[in-house]
Amino acid sequence: MSLGIVLVSHVSEITTGITRLIREVAKDVSITTAGGLEDNGIGTSFETIMSAFEANEADTILAFYDLGSAKMNLELAMDMTDKNVILYDTALVESSYTAAALIQAGADLKTIEEQLSELKVK
């Protein structure tokens, strides 16, 4: 099973910045993003999230998001894709960075989830 990451944010610069940060520790991890709307507006789009799922090289995707409506679009896209997508209600920057570093190091999904459980947003 290969693991990859999808980042979803209402602002494209957030996903771009987080990806730049993650690349410092996880050069080989498949990371795709869905940031902002097509017109560069603020928001999320089901279609953009679906594109991020399909563009990701992994067969299991760990999905991270910033705000509630991003989660709703993620859940809708999860229902429409053939890929295995796991959605995390965790701190976006810290959890995606942690997950990517652990994937790069060869950690299994159980180990990653144990680490991410401490970053859960309550």
C-alpha cells in the first residue's frame, strides 16, 4: 500500500506554502492540493478535490483540510472516488507535516495514526 497526502484549503497560497514546508522532509511523498477556487477566490471545490485525488500517485490518501466546508467537500469527493481516502480532523500544518515525514521514513499507517491522534482538533 502506498500512502500519499491531499491538502485542502480555502486559500491556494496555504496549500502551496504547506507543500513547500513538507518537501523539506518528504521529497518522495505524493502530495496533491486543492486550494481555493478556480477564479483564485476563497473557498473549496468538489471538482478540485477530485482532481487532487486522481492526480495523487498513492492508492491510500491521507486528507487534511482547514475549515468545515472543506471537510464537507472532501466527504462528498471521498464518496465519488475509487481511492482509499482517510480524512483527518487534525491541525492542518502540524498533522500533514508529521504524516509526510513519517511516510518518507517508511512508517506504516498504524504508526502514523498514533502520532496524528495527538493532533486532533476538538
